[in-house]
Amino acid sequence: MKTQDLLAHVRSQLKKRRGNWQAIADESGVPYFTLSKIASGATENPRWKTLEKLLPHLEDTAA
């Protein structure tokens, strides 16, 4: 997956889970403020490691 595609996916999933950001931050180790900046686009190019930390906590659970 390309970095821009991954970033778009992470942003989309964060927006869907807006009320759960604190739990995502706690579980992933990525600060809440960082989640906010990524979702809003204020952080245009987050580190790959940050996105990797978030991915397991943003997976769709609907089957």
C-alpha cells in the first residue's frame, strides 16, 4: 500500500472513530493530540511508524 493511500485510510478510520480517540491513543501509544492532527490534516506527512502503530486499532471489525 502506498503511503498516501495508507494515510487516507488512517484519516478515514480516525474520523469514523472520533469518540474513541482516547482509547485508541491509550492502546496504540500514539498521543491523542497526534491523532487529532493526523485526522484534521494538520500533520500532512506522519511517520510510517506512527501509522503502523495505529493500524491494528483501526481495523474494521464488521464482518
